[in-house]
Amino acid sequence: MDNYQSSNKLILVDYEPNGIATITINRPKSLNSLTKSMMIDLAKEFKKLDGNESVRVVILTGSGRAFSSGVDLTSAEDVFKGDVKNLDEDLVHQMELCRKPIIGAINGFAITAGFEIALACDILIASKSAQFIDTHARFGIFPSWGLSQKLSRVIGSNRAREVSLTARPVNAEMAEKWGLVNHVVDGDELLKKARDVAVAIVRNNEDLVLRYKSVINDGLRLDLGHALALEKIGVANFAAIKKGNRFNSVTHSHPKSMNL
């Protein structure tokens, strides 16, 4: 396994030869709270991994007792003083642009910004100690990474309102019951389970996995009629590509027999 560390060692990236990359938020003494520079580093890593053709799946996790406790309060003013002007530095935006499936391995707390980052993952696996908490209402901060819209689409509007307006934690058992997470496992099994899911994805057709993720996620932004139309477009595009590949295979195998 190859290992990459950002200059401040707060963001770790491990590359496995089977096409799985693991990003670890590495600030355990602060429950992986995020400074502005850490969020920018994470955004850049997701953009880099998206462009790395040897990477098929990304696992995102945190070291220690938390996935991420959200924005570091000592740098909150710097983070919230305005919108991110450079979308290359917007973490959730880069996660949403990432073509590769993202598996969130949620160990411990996922609070506010950490909760929003979790919601930007495609598949969530939680340890039994995981807790999801939205504290926007408690601290008077308006959500800006999609929590107000995404959560209700996952667990339903009534549950989402209660979670966000009360700022009460959602434990792993409830998160699984509500469909917020795909699996709940013991803490020492968390990364193993995440890798098991990642390996199952890697075994499938690489091109179709990317297209399938795209049509699912893009369709969630549309009404059902337009989403089904999007699928039809995807079918036509994929069929044309497959037909072209078969034609190229024939012409390369029998170049002298082709009269074009």
C-alpha cells in the first residue's frame, strides 16, 4: 500500500494496488475538527483522485474516536465569513463531482460539517459508536453544504426536521433503521467492511459503475419523469459506445478485410 501525506500530515491518503484509495482525516486529538486549510486539502485530494485512472473507489474515514466533529471553532470565522469563491477548494462540491464511488466509514462523531461530508458519500458504513448530529440551529449557522435538502431525501422530511431542529444525536442503530447508513459494524470491523464493499464494486464493469453512479445521483435532483428520461439517454450513449468499441475491435483484428 502506497501512502501519501499532505504537508501538515492532517490528511492521509493510502493507495492500494486493487484500485482502492483511502482518505483519512488525521486530527484525532481535536476529534478531526476541520480548519479551512484542511477542507481545501480534502477538496484537492478528491479532485486528484477523480482524475487518477488507477483509482476505482474512494474510502473516507477519520482517525481516532470521530469521523469529523465539524468545523474547528477556532477558525470558524475564517470558514463562515463568505462563500467559497474557488469551487476547486469546496470540499463537498468536489465530492459531488467525483466520478468514483465514495464510501464513508463513519467512526464515532459526524457533527454538522462532518454530517454534511458524510451525506456527500455514496455509501455509508458506521461503527456502533457512530453518532450523527446537526448543530446548525444550536449555533445559529445556516447550512451551506446541502444538509437542509439532502437529509430529508434520505430519511424523510419529518425525521429530518426533528434531527435538525432539535440538534439531538442520531445513533448508529437509528441511522441504520432510517436508511441513513447501509451497514453498522463493530469499530474494529469498520474499515474491513468498507474495503469489502469497495472490492465488490471494483469487480464490476468500471465504465458502467461510473455511469451508474452518475445517473443515480443526477436523477435525485430531478422529478421522476425527467430522471427516467435521463436513464434513457444513458442507455443510448452507453450502447453507442459499446457498439463503437466492438467495431474498433473488429477493424483492429481484421484490418485487411475491411473496405471503408
